[in-house]
Amino acid sequence: MYLPKYVARSSSARILFVAATFLCFAILGLRLGAMNRHILQVLEAHQSNSEDYLGNWVNPDPNARGITKLAISGVDGKSLTVRIWVACNHQNCDWGATDGTIFAGKVQTNLDQGFVARKMSIVRHGDVLIVKTDSVYQDSRGTFQEEDHLLRQDRTITKSAEQGASK
């Protein structure tokens, strides 16, 4: 054990040094424990309820080129089923359903379509559902990122909602 020169000369100084070191580590450990508890409390406070996401969500932009609709149904408190439709050839193409989980206030889901693997992160801001999609293609196209804003289908789309969704 390394001891500074002034501590190595006196046995009482050594005892005091070891006690002070122990006390510092004990205080640091208590602070880290309190900080970990605080982080868990913050995560739990931001943990969304699956009911916040349930329902049909639509893209208010009639010219949307990405996700046009999501149907989210509940399985249990932390698992959801997410069905995805996208714009293709002037109609909605059904990408199918995938399982989603809620963690830290977001719905996370993966969709493997063979030629492309997609990871989706869905977060709710008020009445707007923000869907961020990372698509990794198996060919030379590489990786693409997209962001779509959706509103609950049963809600009236107002000008302010459209402006909020376009941010």
C-alpha cells in the first residue's frame, strides 16, 4: 500500500490516514448509492404506461413518404404489438406486426424484413407520436434514418396539431 512520506513515519498518522481513506470511500459509496436510487426514480417517473400508446395513429401529411399509420395494441403492461403501414405506390403497404417493449418512456421494436433490418423508437409528446426508424440495408444502400410524426386517428387534426407534428 502506498503511503505518503509524512504518513509512513508515524503509526498514529498511518491509522489516521487509513481511517480518513475509509471514511472518504464510505461517503463516496453512500453518494453513489443515493445517485443510483435517484436515477431509478427518474426512469420510473418517465416510464410510460402502455395505455399512452394504444390505438390507431396516422400521419397527418397526405403526401407522407414514410410511415402513414401505426396500430398499437396491448399485450401486457410492458409489451405491445405494433402494426406498421407505409406509403408505397399511392396506397398504404402493410409491413406487418412486430412486438414492442416499453422502456424509459419509449416503445422499442425491431422489424427484420430480410433485405433490411429496422429498429424503431416510438415516443409520445402530448398528442403526437414521434417514430424514429433506423434502417440497415443488406446491400450497398447502407443505413438510413427517418422520423415520422403521427396523430391519434380518432382526434380531429387542427392547424396547431399539424404545426406541432412538423417540428
